[in-house]
Amino acid sequence: MDIKQTHRGADNTLNKDDPKKEMILILDFGSQTTQLIARRVREAKVYCEIHPFNIGIDRIRQISPMGIILSGGPSSVYDSDAPAISTDIFGIGVPVLGICYGMQLFSHLFGGRVEKSQKREYGPASIEIINDTPLFSGIASSPALHRVWMSHGDKIEGLPNGFSPIARTDYTPYAAIEARERRIFGVQFHPEVAHTEIGKEIIENFLFLICGCRRLWNMHSFVEMTVKEIRQTIGSKRCICALSGGVDSTVTALIVARAIGDRLTPVFVNNGLLRKNEAETVLKFLNALGLNVHYVDASKRFLKRLQGIADPERKRKIIGEEFIKVFEEEAGKIGQVDFLAQGTLYPDVIESVSFKGPSATIKSHHNVGGLPDAMKLRLIEPLRELFKDEVRNVAIELGMPEDLVYRHPFPGPGLAIRIIGEVTEARLNILREADAIIIEELKASEWYRKVWQGFAVLLPIKTVGVMGDERTYDNVVAVRVVNSIDAMTADWTRLPYDLLSRISMRIINEVHGINRVCYDISSKPPATIEWE
């Protein structure tokens, strides 16, 4: 795909207060949770960058990191195409932390024995800390066992010379190891995921006690650096911004507007796949923010393109292609426009794009994997390496109202991927009414701000019901409400039974065409948050 990505976050010109002077380098071996490592590092107010494992020792020296983290990955160190690094990395004089595959890899490189585990560990496990170490400094000795998250099929059976064990589980004698004098540390589990209850402490110990970093990174510095980079990139040219009304695209528009002023034209496209009354609501609050929004009603053309389409990937591709066509058409009406800004976040990227291979593509997103092969506009994606909660912090920094900041995420393809099967106007109307009831009840019960996301999914089946004395044969709606921090993992929300009952009764009584409501109790993984 010939798309010129001109902005991937705040990583440009240094100044005297630039937090990049103290940065952590993360080498990616294809783990789905590599960006979570970066997220945890940034949460600790330390700047970091993710690079592929094979960037080379010269580039690493040029970057001059305070420390290096080796990510996990799906490979075995014995695979013929296993990603590998040079041992020169361990000789540049900075601390190294290997996570899962990262630890197995350096153990293998230094002569340790890595073998297939007789019992694979996927999911929760309990580690016992067995030796004093700066990596576990401040972690209480009571309880004796600490809950962590494992995901591995190989394990270390013999340590390299100079390494010592510092933690174990019932099935993994070397759950964490160190060569303290060389400042090399490894953990078999994943401290970056929320399920590891001591993960925050481990990462911060590595950053501050071992690497000597300070807390210099914050959203104020991110905004300043990003505005400066966008201004340099766009120059005197014009840009349009794809607005959906969500926090991501709105933050993108405000940042770009701060950089180039009235040479930005925000474009809000009604694709016919929005929630109930969404177009009117979005236009009202966007104009209140001072954004001179260009509104386009393209609902008929989107629905026509989706006619007869049931496959979710085809839906996403069609919607992504149609969005770009609309933006290019509108750019032509505005005049000479060279750039398109959009609010792509990292969870969109990691689920859409497979880096070299080890990381698996989960699904395409309309603004990443759904983009056409050729585009006339160059992309500006200032939030591409941020998670939703980080974007919300940026929104607060920009002074956005709380109602907008904490609005539940809404996917770019809209209700099309919450209708399983073909998208029709009739099915959209049914789903809109059911979805509106869920949001109303979550807000009325004060659960809206407590959860990450709540919505309805219209299923492609009908069931028999009884309303009054008559038999019905109508649609089924699934209610999906989840808790999450970053959308990379999520757990279904344990809503009170009386709230679930109200939601169910209102949907069945008020939405013509629905006679059954189910509640989705699947977590991510193995499910995704959206159904398609």
C-alpha cells in the first residue's frame, strides 16, 4: 500500500526539556502485547520507542537508550525463522529486561538450555520470589505468592553461566532470572498486562532503580512536540481531518488545528451507520469546540455499497474505501488539499497490521487495514501510538468537556459491524433503538462512567416468543458491556441483575422486532470487544 505515513507520534526535534533525552528502547519480537509494555513505561512518565528486533546495533547506539526491553513473541528460539538479535546489544552498557520470549532468547544466546515445556502455561500463575533483587524491590513478601500472567510453551531448563534464579512457579523453576552485575534481567511472565498484579512495580523498578530514569514524559510535552512536528510536516499546505465525533478524531482535529489554524478543514461524514441522533449531537458539540465542521451526508452511498454484504472483513474494507473516496471528493471541493488527518490509535494498528510476521492480524480497521491501495492524500496520524486512556489525558490537557472525553468508544465502521450479517436500513433502525436504551440505562444508573464500553449487537437469528397471547418470531439482541484500560484486553462487566432486567424489558417492550435479549459474558482474549 503506497501510503506515506508522515507522523507516528511525538518523536521529532529535541529541546532542552525533551523527555526523549531519557528513553527506553523496546525491541519487538511480534508479541500482541508489545505496545502494552510501552504503555506501562509511559504511564511511569518515561519516554520509550518501539523498534523491530532487527534494527541493528549501530542504530541502537545512535538511539542511545537508558535501557532496553526485549518483548515477548510467538516463536520458539529453535524455529528456523526465529527472530534473533546480536549479543553485541548486551555489551553497550545499558540494562536489559527480557520478557517471555525475550528472556528465552538471551538465555539461549548465552548458552542456556531452552526446551519445550511438558506443561504449557497460558493464563494466571503464582510466582514465588526466591532471591533478593532490585527487580522485585518493594514487593511485599506477604503473601508469599504473587499472581502473574503466563503465555509460553517453551521454558528455560538450564541457566547460562553467570545467571541466578530470582522467582519460580510450580512448573517453571526459572520464572525470573538475573545477571545483576551485567544488569541483565528476565521474566517468563508478562508484567505489562493488567492480570500481573505486581507488573507495575516490576517495570518501575527496572526504569528507576536499574536504568536510572526520571519522570519526564507527560501529555503536555506530547501535545507540544506533536504540534511542532505537524506544523513542520504540513508547512503552508492544507489538511482535512476525518471527524467521527469520538474523542480520538476530535483530539486529532484540535491538535492539527493548533498546529496549522484555519488551513485545517474538519470533515464529518454521516455514513448512515451512526447511533440514534448521533449526527445532530456530534455537530452541536464539535461546533461548540470552535471547529468549523464541513458536514457530508453520504448515508445512501454507504448503504448501497454494503447491500448484500455479510462478511465482516468485506464490510470493513468497503467502508474504509468509501470513506477515503468521500474525503478525496470533499478535498477537491475545498481546493488544493494534500493531507488527511485521522484519529488512528494503536489498538487499531495492532489488530490490523502484521509486523514482519510474528504478530498475527486479528481484523482490519477501516482507517488502517481498510484503506485503499492508492491514496491521493498523505496521512497525518498523531495518536497512532497512543491508547484510549492516554488520548483522554490529551483531551483533558486540551480542555475538552468531560462528556466528550469519557464518551464510550465507537468503531469507525459504526453499526455495520454490530449487525451480524447484511446491513439494511430496517436492521439499522432496530439496532439503533436497542443501543440507545442501553446507553440511557447505563447513564441513569451511573454505570456509564464505570465501564469502558456498552452497546447492542443484532444477531442473524430469530427465536419464538410470546407477547400477550400471540406467538412472535423476532430478532435476538446481545448486550455487550466490558471493562478495559487499553482495549488490548477486556473483561465482561458484572452489571447488577436489576439493571440487566431493566435493559432487557425495555428493549423487548419498546423495540419492535426484538423478542429476546442475551448478555455477552466473553472476555478479550479469547473474544474481541466488537463482534466483527
